[in-house]
Amino acid sequence: MNIIKNSVKKIKNFKIKKIRNRKIQKISAHIAIAGNPNVGKSTVFNALTGLNQHTGNWPGKTVECTEGEYTYNEKFFKITDIPGTYSLMPNSPEEEIARDYICFSNPDVIIVVLDATCLERNLNLALQILEITQNVVICVNLIDEAKKKKIYIDLDELSMQLGGVPVVYSNARKKFGINNLMKAVDDVATKKKKIFYVKNDDYPEILKNSVNTISKTISNFIPKHMNEKWLAEKILENNEIIKNFIPKNIGYNLLQDEKIIGIITSEQKKLCEEGFDGKRIREIFANSIIKKSEKIYNLCVYVENKNYDKKDRIIDNILTSKLTGIPIMIALLTLIFWITLVGANYPSQLLSNALFWIQDRLTEFCINVNCPWWIHGIFVEGIYRTLAWVVSVMLPPMAIFFPLFTFLEDTGYLPRIAFNLDNAFRKCGAHGKQALTTCMGFGCNACGVIGCRIIDSPREKLIAILTNNFVPCNGRLPQFKMSKNYSNSSIK
């Protein structure tokens, strides 16, 4: 007993010492991982942090953040996986969180994860981030998929076009390129790598002059880590979201300073006289970034097989066609439910026989040892029997349904289901995104309800939450079948 007690004490002391050392350890740099959805951003994060991560909610939001730790060259890095976003002009709570973190949190380094197979689209976000900060490392992920499609990327040219930003290949799933990525992050964090701002100023001269005038005016009032030209562009766009965040994140309300307001009003008046209102200015800035992305893509990417996506487009035309899309979707979902319900019968019966055989043996044991009836009732007929029923009824359908549903997600068919159902949901007064949450509800109602946070409108979000509860989830399907069998036996 003394040996066991001493061992327990040693383990406790080791854990306490480890926790204390962890608290004392100085953070060398804060790193944010940004990127479009589905580019492998979270895979990069998991490859870096492993099990050294935890989740929580962003203040004031019901959006999860994930933070982790990584040690490189005896330096301690804190890493935050921010929600995926297509642009710094947000359309959802997740994109708002991503925008605010990138623009105002001042991370030491931002890792921008790009999909090597669709670089042109991903470069839009990278260029927007590079307008704000120089502390960027580009991670070109899914390089194995690009090689399969015979897409080749000139990393040196891409780095030069992006102002000297370090560009690293990676295949995060196999942890290929992770060391090179962290070396680049360390170089940027310690200022060993010199990077220049990327200018996206391919727009009319009068607009350039207005941006320069406003940026010079506000430059003394904003933090050093913020780009005054980017902020000037957003002010000229009449971007209300940015205006609301200026006093909160800068510490000084620029738009209540009479001198600054006078200059902004004067510049906006000049632009309006030339036909440049807020909407047109926004379009000009967006088109400037798109043109820059196309130019960089054409310079840096070589595609050996120009028709590499021809097969995908043919499949898309069939799966999303008005004529064939819905029938294929209904047939496929019907097949999955049939396989789930019929296929689950056999393992369910085996589990039921095995578990209830054990219950019979437990009952015999209780009788043999003269166990009180109430103990047998609580533990055998109560707890064990309930657990046996739940496991035998719910486990087999779950073990069949979720892999099949995951397969649909991995092949990219779930977004196509959402595309097919979008119009129908909108006609019902619901949000198109509810199609995705409804699909999730077939697996689990809890997931379907929690997923409703991706819907922007509070009214449509409430509709989705209420109606998703009625989706026959995986836990209810066996009960429907049992009810049917029970009613049939009653009739007989």
C-alpha cells in the first residue's frame, strides 16, 4: 500500500510541476491561422498542436475558437484557429470573428492557408490580409491533390508577387512541410524576413488621391500595426461595420473629430461629383483585388492539363441539374436510410442477444447470493437493461449511418444537396443554409440545431432551430421501426 501511495504522490507532484512550468513559460509569439473554409486550415492547426489544444467561445459570440500550443527551437508559440472566411467583408458571425481577429487583435504572425487546387480564388483573402499586415506566412496546402491534377506552382514567383512573403508547401494530413512552415513563422515573428505591403491600387487617380489624403489624416490616431490606407478605403466605402468597430478597437473615435470629419466629407463630396458613391467605390476596390489575384495566378501557376476539372463539371451538371438533381438526391438518401435500417437489423440482434444473455447471468448470480430484490431491480433491471437496450438499438444504425454520411461530405455531395434545396427552403420562408443543418439533423438533432448558428437572420435561425427538431434523426429511426412492428403485432 505504501508503494502505491508513494507512486500516486510522485505522479501528482509531476503534474503540478508540469502545470507550473507551463504557466511560467513565456509565449514567444501569437499565431493566427486564417483561410477560406475547406482548405485544410484546421488540419494544419491539428498537425501543429496535436493534443495541446482547447476550445472556448469568443466573447459575446456563440462561435467556438480553438487555441493550441507549439514549441519550435525552444520557443513557445500560442496558435489560434480562427473561423474560415472568404473575405474580410463578413456575412456571418464566423466571418465577423475572423475579420475582427485579423484586423484588430494584432497577432504576431498570420498563417494564411491556401488550397493549391484553386489558388486564384484563395488569393483574394490573402491579398486582403496583406493590405492590413506584413506579418504573414502563406501555406499552400493540399499539394498532393494539386500534383494529381498536374497543377504546378512557382513558390518563388508567388512570394515575389506577394511582396516577399514566405510561401511554403504543405500536406498537413501527412504532416509534410510543417517544419518548414514553423521556420518561416519564426523568421517573420523575429523580423528576420523583410516583407513589403502589397499595393492593390489599380483604380482611378481621383480615388487614389482621396485614399492618400484620408490615410495621412488618420495615421497619427491609429495603432502602428494597422494599415491606414486600408482603413481609409473602408471609410470611403461607408462601411458601417468598420465604423462601429473604430472606437472600440482603436481607442479613439475618428469619426467624432471635427477636423477628420471635415476632410472625409470633403473627399466624399468630390468623389460623388465624379459619380463615385459608396457602392461603386466598394466594387472598384473588390475588382482591384480580383484582377490582382488573376494576374498572380497566371504568373505563378502552370496547369498541364487544362481540362483537369472537366469530369467534375460534367458530374456537377448532372447532380445539380433541375431535371436530374432532385431525383438523384432522393434516390441516394433513400438508399442510405434503407442500408442503415435494414443493415442494422443483424448486428442489432447479435448485440441484443449477447447483452441480454449477460443480464440473465447477472440475475442468476443475484439469486444465488441472495441479493436484495431492490438492488437487483436498480442495477440489473434498471441501469443495465436500459443500457443494453440503448446500445443494441442505437449503436448499429449509428455505426452504419455516420460513415455513409461522412462519405457524402468527403465527396462534396452535401453542398450539392444544399444547392438543390436552396430554392425550396427560400420559398418556404426559411434560409437556404438550413438545407445543410437539416442534413446534419438526420445524423443527430443536436448537431442540426447547433449548426443553425451559421444562419445570419435571427428569425430564420429560430425557424431552423424549431423545424430541425422534427427531422427523424438517427436515434429516432429505430424507434419508428419498433413502433411499426409493435402496432403490426397488436393487430395480429
